[in-house]
Amino acid sequence: MAKRFLFNALLPDFFEALHFFGELHAPVMTSDGVTAFRPALSLAEVRLDYRRTLIPPKKYLLPPRETTLDATPTEGYRLRTPADKEIILFGVHPCDLAGIDYLDRVFLSSSPDPWYARRRERFTLIGLSCEPDDFCFCGDIGDNHSAGFDIFLEQAEDGYHLLCGTDKGEAILASFKDLLHERRIPPPHKREKKLPPSCFATAREGEPLPATPMWDDFAQRCLSCGACSACCPTCYCFDVLEGGTLDGDRAERVRSWDNCLFRGHGEVAGGVNFRASRRERFQYRFRHKFHGFGPQRNTPACVGCGRCREACPVKIDLLDIVRQEGTHDSC
Amino acid sequence: MTAAEASVIPRTATIIAVSHLSADTALFSLRLEGERPHFSFVPGQFIQLSMPGGGEAPISLAAAPADDGTIELCVRRVGRITTMLHNSRSGDRVGIRGPFGNGFPLEEMTGRDILLIAGGLGMAPLRSLLHALLADRDRYGALTLMYGAREPAAILFREELVALARRTDVKLLLTVDFVREEQPAGLACNIGLLPALLAGIRFDPTSTSVAICGPPPLYGCTIGALVAAGCPEERIYLSLERRMKCGQGLCCHCAVGDLLCCTDGPVFRYGDIRNVPGAL
């Protein structure tokens, strides 16, 4: 039997040793009272029982703002390669692992995005089991198994079962032999389901959005603040901006997080706006989250992390619409 | 450079000629630098034009790239990037990525009568389609171009239209919204909107494939008439405009229903999007 059990007393040593494999980041409480993935030197800083971070781990793979290209008059455009830095992210919950898995499918498919791909190669994910709260509903979205991790820590009473998902994870665990013990890994516990089973079954081809007065209700309340999208582990849409020096010697192309709730998201030069109303923007986000666009068609992007439900300042809950799917006429 | 990198890094192109087609629209000839400047192209595809220091805008190619890597962009001065382009002159360097998108399905159109309906700047992408149809003229049936412009001075590619009007294997129907000057010599031109022009022509709807490109209101007011006349919905092709920032299906600004305009489009069959709210 492989040695895959870590006693609680040895967790600090395990955490300490992870520093050898890269820059170690984990959920910590920031000085302004927010739980965030940040560099963590010792386990004492880490909030092992955290519910969710405000911003999901997508920030490591898709920085809120990054320079992608440099341009000069003589050389034209050149790729700016992200820093060659290995990051170990410790304590990632299954929903966030699923979020990264979704982003991988978007950004590493037929034509891999060079910036995302480079960061992803240098990114190690160490998952951590969690307890659901009132906001999250991952049991309704995925199956009952965590996936997409290099190593996963499944909490038991006196320690953690360590699951290994990749060769990278195996290589790390191989160096921890002295810390680990043998114990039979129990079957994964079932995650709680909160919604009727039909709710996510309608994300299939050609399925129109449900017709419900809720769209108008939500559109009237929505502040277009974009919080739901900024905190979403699978919202990745980006704007592309460019600026240069006045003498024209250098220019930089930047991509930065955009937000489909913002009025300018569907606007083209000349002023035509293909999503001028809040209702249209709201439905656009819903369609992307639960029905998918392009190659991700029919793949719900929602991972059930509950962030948008917690973050919305006017208490808009997309699950209210999800519950309508398939129960009403379409609009 | 990997293929993935080549699709995100603009190639340098030099402006070699600018020809003004109307008060706000010009045809820019650009030559791509480097080895193998030619690229494969389907009429209706677009490129991303980079103005260094300004950014990118999606522009349809107005013709297939020449063997020496010369491409033609018909651009109206309407926003930041297009204004920068209009302020450029021959010898200035810009960036090009692409081509992107699907383009018009020439195979599906083979053997059929073809009706092209262009409104305003919509003439630009349809010009590349027209060139392809004329280059293989025998493969298609009756060919009609209907083109509507705001006023006579806004008619683009006037000299080419004069040449086209002389051909016996193409029917050319022009219309302008209004006239406040003499009509251009050599061009017979109606006054009125495209739907009125459409109502006045005779064609066999079941054997005709239709390609439409123009400002958003054009689609609504022509498609109804075409469908009422009996055109099959899957034989009506629409080239749509959307905010396409990346061209690769990633930035997610351009979805039409669950289709992405930059990768699943910009050419859509009417039948595929007729029930999509906000598509037209």
C-alpha cells in the first residue's frame, strides 16, 4: 500500500517542504479582512478551514492586467513572455479546481493561448477538501470526485489522505516519503445536492433561455457592478488595450479582465451596441455560464462555488433562473 | 514561432497605396513582410488590423490576398483605430493577424443563382465574394449584385461598378437613399432603399443563394421579403458585425446566441440564427 496519509502533526512540515518546489501560495486572511490566495511562508498563516476566497485562483493564470505584446517601429510586435516562476497553490477547493479545469479547456484547446499555457505549466495545484456552506452548491454541478489537482488533501479526523492526480504530484509526494504513512483511502464522500436534478439538464443544444419575469426583475435591480463576474472562477472574458509612448518608439498591448455586465462590452466603433440593455447583458452572462459559447457549447461553466451569490450587492441569484430551466416556456 | 503564437502576434505590413473611395472611406493596399506573405483566404473572412500604439480592429478583406502578399482593406473612418489608419500614409507600417472566421461557403453556392445584397460598407466583404464568383463564373448560375448607398457620392468602388455594369454575365442594381447632386456618369442608379429594389426584381427563390452584408437594420428589412418570396432559410447567408477583440473565440465579446461571431461566423446561415434573440 502506498504511503499516502499525513498526520495533522506533520502538516506544518509538509507545508514547509513544499517551498522547495516553487513559490508557495495559500488562502490567508489579508490585513483588510478578506480571504485571499497570497504567498504564505508558514502554515500558521494559512486558513485551513476557509470558506472561499474573494477572488478565485484564475488570477494566477489570467492576471487582471497583463502586457502581452511589445511593439517597436523596427521590430514590429513581439510576444512578452510571462515570468519563469513556479507557483504552488495550496488549499484549492474542488470548485476552484473545476474552475481551472474549465479554463484549461478554453485556453489550452486547439490553439493554446501562449500566456496562459506558460503560466499553467508552472502552476502546481494542491487541493483541499471542504465543507459546504449556504452559498455553494458544487454537488449539483459535477460528479462527486475532485479532479484537476496535482495533489489533493482529503481531510480525515487525525490527518489527511493524499490523492495524486498527475506525474508532477507523484514526483512531489515521492520526496515526502518520510512524512507519510500507510492508510486505506476511504471512498470519496458524496457532496450534498441542493437543487432538483433537472436544473442543469437543460444546457443542451438549441435550448433557449427560460421565459420568466425574473429577467426583468433582475435587470432592474442589477447595478452592472460586475462583482459576480469578477469573482467567478470561470469568467475569463478580456479586453485588449494598447498604449504607446508619444514619440512612437514603443507600444504595449495589454489584456485586462473585462465584464459582460458593463455597457461597453457589446459596443462597436460607430456606437452600435449589440447589448445595450441590462437585460441583454444579464442574459448574455447567464447563457455563457449555463449554456456555453462556441466550443464550450452545452458545457455549463458554473462550478457551484457560490461566490456570485455571496458577492451580489442586490442579492441577485442566478440559481433562481436555473430553477426555472425546463419548467416554463422559452423566451 | 509556433502556430499558436503566429495567430496572436501581428505580422508587420506596409501601406503601399491609399485610394479614397468616398468622403470617409478609403481602400488601403498593404503588403505583408517576411517569407511566405501569401495566406489562404475564404471570401468573407476578416483580419485583425493593428495600429501600433492604438490597438486592433477587425476588418474584412475586400479582396483575396495577392500572390505577393498584398491585401486590400476597405475602411471607413469611424473609430479610434480606423482614424489612425486614415491618418497614415504610404510607407507606414501596421500589424496584421489572421485571417479569422469562416467566410462564405462557396461549395454550397456552386451551381446556384447568386444574389448579393450589399448596404453601405457591406460592399467590402461582398467584393471579395464577388471576385471569387467572377473568377469561377461558370460554376454559378445567374449572378446579381444589389448595392445600396446613402447617396451617389457614397458609392464605393465606382470604377469597378462601371466595368461590372458592362458585363453581360452579371446583373448590377444600384440604389441610393437620396440624391442631392448629379448621378455619377456611367452608372444607372435607383433612388430608394434596398427592400424596395428587392421587391422589384424577379428571381427564382428556390435556386438562389443570397449573401447579405450591411448595417444592422438591413438584415431585418430584406430577410423578411426573401423568406416571403420563398428563399430557403439555410440559403441566406449573413455577414454579421460584432465586437471581436481577439478573433480566436477567447475574449467572449462577440457571441450570437451560443455561436461566436469570430470563429463560428462572421458568416451565418439565417436558419441557424433566426431564433436567437438579438442576433439581427
